[in-house]
Amino acid sequence: EPDDTPAVGTPDAEFENSLRPRRLSEVVGQRKVVERLSITLDAARRRGEPLGHLLLDGPPGLGKTTLATVVPRELATDGGDGEIQYTSGPALRAPHDLVAYLTCASRGSVLFIDEIHRLPPAVEEYLYSAMEDFRVDIVMGEGTGARTVSLNIEPFTVIGATTRSGMLTAPLRDRFVNHERVEYYEVDDLAEIVRRNAVKLGLTTEGDAAQQLARRSRGTPRKANNLLRWCRDFAQVHSETGELTPTLAARALEMREVDALGLEDQDRRYLRTIIEAFVGGPVGLTTLSHALSVPTDTLEDEVEPYLLRCGLMQRTSRGRVVTPKAWDHLGLDRTTDDSS
Ligand code: ATP
């Protein structure tokens, strides 16, 4: 699976929920996305209309679900949480799986569809008319007696999340009036998230401990949260006061085997394989996927975007190649000549 989203109802999901910002003003970083969203939300509120359908695009763990949960709360006029229903592309196998969500949607509520690029085509088509005209066709009865009834539904908002908007069909993409791309976070923003979440977890951080975690979080809040959780356990066991000092953070991070760039085992294995088995590349994605026993989806959605951002590899028309920086980062000797 190209995603490490914890399953709903698990302790991991509860942990993540407890740390989620509740209002747009609590969302750290993603400044431009937040600014645009706040204007669209304000306009919708003033007109008393639902927010236009919103597509959120970007690598896993960067806050797409967080942004989606904030929207109904921002629109609620009674100061409550607003209404939101959650589902995902793979969970909606046939149009009738979608019907219950659509008919349950109240005016101005949000239907969050994770991994929307994985909707089966029949469901996707069914969704179009719901999104456009707020109507659904329902088949009543069976066999020759069956007839189709067209039903009005309340105006609502679809928020679709995807790691690859390129895989969406044009008609589906066109139904989204708002399209935002979330990017990897700067270290300072991640450090701020770590500090805030440490407070929520009742953990005191000292000096540059939060900054250290932020530097090793691969630009990803979810990774930062996971490191924070590990450091909290580490401090519980190794510190008398339970405080997370810079020294303690360094020791805890050392044990997790995330390196100075935040790369994890899978990232290093990716680079090392291209270097050692394919002399630095170019190598095709499928070949690489076989060599690593990692699905192509995971490589494209999760591993490569961050390595690209770090300037450790490139996607070329002939395949994947590592850059000299990758050799240096892994401490490997570049004995082969790449001047060709
Ligand atoms: P996926 O795409 O895999 O569903 P996601 O991008 O939806 O992941 P979230 O689940 O929204 O990621 O975020 C994970 C956690 O990161 C949240 O619980 C929250 O604590 C933290 N987080 C994410 N974005 C922000 C942010 N902008 N400000 C503060 N905390 C954030």
C-alpha cells in the first residue's frame, strides 16, 4: 500500500486525531494553501453556500485529512464541528456503496474521499451527477419491474484526497473547483508542529530537541509525530525528569536509524540498489520495484518525491538515476565514470 495512514479506530489513528489541528488558524505551514482556503471558506460562509468541491493533492502524511476535517468546523454556524463523512476510493466498490453517503449528506456537509484516484469508473460516473446537480439516480425494484428514480440531495462538498492527481480522469478533475497541492514542510514549520504536539502530549522539550526531530522527519508531519511519540517513550525510560533534552533526542533518533536528511531504511535501500545493482542508473521503475520488492505505487508516491526534493535522484526519460549527492550521502566511492 502506498500509504501508512493508520486504520480508523486503531490506537494509532486515535493518537493522530488527538494531535490534529482543529481550526484553520492552528494549521502550521502550507501558508498559501491556508490563505486561499480561508478566502474561499469566508466567501462560502458569507453567501451561506457550501464550499465548492475541493481536491487535495500531495504525498502521504502532509495534512490532507487534517485540512479536510477543519473545513466543516470552519463552516459551522453553531460553533460545532460541522458534519463530515469519511470514505475512500477503494472502499467504494459499486455505485450503491456511495448512495448512503450521498443521501445522508446534510446541507453544507463534507464527504471526504481518500485515495480518490482509486475510485472504480462506475462509481466515479455516479459521483459526477451528484457533485454537479446534487441529484442521484436510484434503481427501485428488480428485473423487469425495476425503475429508476431520480432523487434530489442536499448541496454538499466533496473533498477528495489523492497522492496523484495525474491519475484522475479529466471529467472528475473538472468537477473540483478548488484544487490545492500540499508540499513537504520546512524544518521550522515542522519544529513548530513538534513543539505544539509535545505540549499536547504533556512532554517538555528543551533547547533544539524539537528542531532535531523536525530535521529528521522527511518534511512530513506524520513522521514528526511518530518520532515525537518514540522520543516520549525514550524520555520516559531514560530521563529522571521525563524531559526531552537535546542529548536525549539525539540518542533516541540514533536508535531509530533515520539519518541526517531524515532518510529511512527504505529510502537508503532505494538509492543503494540503483548504485550497486544498476551502476547509478538509469533504471526503469518496474525493474527497480522488482529489485526492491516494493510496489511501484509506493516508490512513486512515497519514496521518490522526497528523494527528488533532496536532489538525490532524478526521473529521466530513460529511467531513474541517482545524483552524485546520493553517493556522497551514503558514503560510497564513485569509482565509475558518469561523464557519458
Ligand atoms: P494521508 O494523505 O496519508 O491521509 P494526510 O496528509 O491526510 O495523510 P494527516 O493525517 O492530515 O495527513 O496528518 C497527520 C498528522 O500530522 C496530524 O495528526 C497532525 O498532527 C499533523 N499535521 C499535519 N499537518 C499539520 C499542520 N499543517 N499543522 C499542524 N499539524 C499538522
